Amino acid sequence: MSLVASQFFGAMNDNVLKGILTFMVIDGAWAGHLGSGGQGIVGICFTIPFILLSGYAGQLADRHSKKTVTLWVKVAEIPIVLVAGLGFWMGDLWITLSALVALTCQSAFFGPAKYGMIPELVDDEQLSKANGTINMMTNVAVIVGTLVAGVVSDLYAPQDSKIAGIVSLPIITLFLIAVGGLIAALFLSPLQPGDRSLKYNFNPFSTYIETIREMSKTRLLMVMMAWGYFYLLAGIALFIVPEYTVVLGINRAEASVLMGVLGVAIGVGCAVAGLVSGNRIQPKLIPIGAFGLILFFTLLAAVPPWMPDASPMARVALSNVSFFILGAGFFAGFYIVPLQALLQKLSPDNERGRFLGTANAVSFAFLTVAALFYWAVRPAFGDKPQHIFYLSSVLMAAGAAFFLYRLRGTGLVMGKAA
């Protein structure tokens, strides 16, 4: 429970800071400072630290108690968010972006410890359920963080220039969430340290290369790539949805409801996937999830956005966009839960931190590609950014076909994994 709570507050803070920054560069205090599709630059600042540091983080998690690592990163989170809040208070984009980079450095060190301790806390037959639960709660945190980011953004820099903003609100919000995460981490169960004789490799890329070389000897490499590829599609979707402030003519708090719908859907999908899996890992859920993503991405692009004549929040909740986002998020849970469970199960016990750290770096490499991709293609779509979902659908279809082909004959796509 403490792990779930600690992860909840960490994911929430990441999304509050990233969310406020995203809204500010789209149509807020720093609109136009990063150009059209500037939220892609924010996304790159969010992902690069994970790529550079996940190798170190994996080694740290393998050598020390994962509880100790968690406490270290939670203590570090507090001064980082204070700097971020100072950037908002001063109206300085670059200070705030620098704090976002620092916060993602902190989160990068939490990742391998967080996911690596799950197999230490539960039996193998409970891995799918445990991953379903923590993914569900992570997405609840994303929902809450996104909703909070929308509300804080509207109060910090109102779209009506005649209304004064509350410049201290971001720093207060970020600080309180960070304190909650630290308190939760204090109640984690004691865990044994890993390999005390492990010597650190200070070249993160050599760690990745060595780990990938080991993964390539088994089906684990393709499992990791299929898991990471999901983040390419998720990243693109997360850049599109905030732009519905323009597409649907809504404010940031209302747009954050759409982001919340996506988080709810992924969380429910993860929970259902965990329940369906029972005491086994069920890889047959992967193609089902991929098909659902292809279908709903296509609908998001092809069907004109529509909202009924009702109150603003009700219109957002009832819009066809919400239903399609709900469907895409639900099937995303089916896609990622079995892949994540397979990563944990197939990783060697004494190298699990490094294997999961490498997988984490790969997922954020895909997120970085998503940010660059969005920044490059966004200008071509003018006032219809939702049409980028056509590209997402094509990418999901091509990726699913490739990974299912490469995993043929292994039993992974037929539900034979124990």
C-alpha cells in the first residue's frame, strides 16, 4: 500500500508540473515562446533524463535496498519542486523547464526501484494483479494530477487577461504533493539490499548495450521493444489532447477532463487486464489491446469533434471525443499489463534493476521520438491537430504486426506464458 501511495504522489507531481507547463506554452503565460507544437519541447525535457539516467538508476536499485533508494529520491523531490514553483512565481520559463528536467531526473531513479520491488513483495502468480493495481493507481494519479494542472493553470494565468492570477499557487501545490510522497515512502516494508559487490558502470550507454545484448539471447528483447513502442503512441496522444482547448473551444480545466478520461480508461483497462489474467500472465491480451487502439485512434481522427448543448463540464464529459478516448485508454491497459509482467518475470533476479532500468530508458526514448515527431508534424495539421490520430493508428497497426510476427512461435501471443 505504501508503494502504491508513494508512486501515486510521484506520478501526480510529475503530471501537475508538466501539465501546467504544457498549458502555459500552448495558450498561457509563455504562449509562442517555444513555437507551434512547443509542448513537444516540454516533452523532450521530460524524457531525456530518463534515457540518460535509467542505467545508473538500475544499478543503484540492484546494489541497495529499493526502499532506501525510494527514500532518497523522495527527499530530493522537495527542493526540486520549490525551484519549479519559484520559476512560476517569477514568470521565468527557463527556470521552470530546468526544474522539470531535475524532477524527471529524480523520477528516473525511482522507476527501477519501484518496479523492481514488486517481485520482492508478491509471488510470481500475483505479478499480473500487482502490475494491474499499480498501473491503475498510477493512472488515477495522472488523472488527479492532470485535473489539478488544469485548475491551477486557469488560476495561475487566467485566459481572461483582466483577471489577476494567483502566482503562488503552483509552488504550494507542488510542495504539498511532494511531502505526501515522502510520508508514504516512510511506511514502505523493509527490503534486503541487492548485490553489495556490484561495481558501478558510469557509462550509462554501455549498461544499456550490455543489458540489451543479454536480452537479445531470449524473447525478452522483443517484449521490451513492444512495451516501449506503446509509449510512442501514448506520447503522441498526450500532446494532442491538450490542444482540444482550441479544437472544442474549451478552457484548460475542461481540457484536463479529457486527459482525466484517458487516465481513468487506462487505469480501468489495467485493472481489468489484471483480473482477467488471474494467477497467470496472459499475452493473448496484447493483440486485443493493439486492435482496440487502432480502432479508437481512427475514430478520434475521422469523426468530427462534437459536444451536446449543455454546461461546459457536461459537454466535455458527453462529447464523442471523450467516448473515443475512453475506448483507446481501456484497450491500452490490455496491451501494457501483460508486457510489463513479462518484463519482470523474465528478468534475472540479480539483474532485475538493470533490466528494468534499460526497459525504462527504452520507453522514454520512444517518448522522446514522440515529442520530436509531434513538434515536426504539428504545423502541417493547422487547426485540426486531432487528425494526427490517423498517423497514430497507422503506427499502431505497423508496430503490432511487426512485434506479433517477431514473437510468433514463442507462445507469448497464444497465452502460454506461466
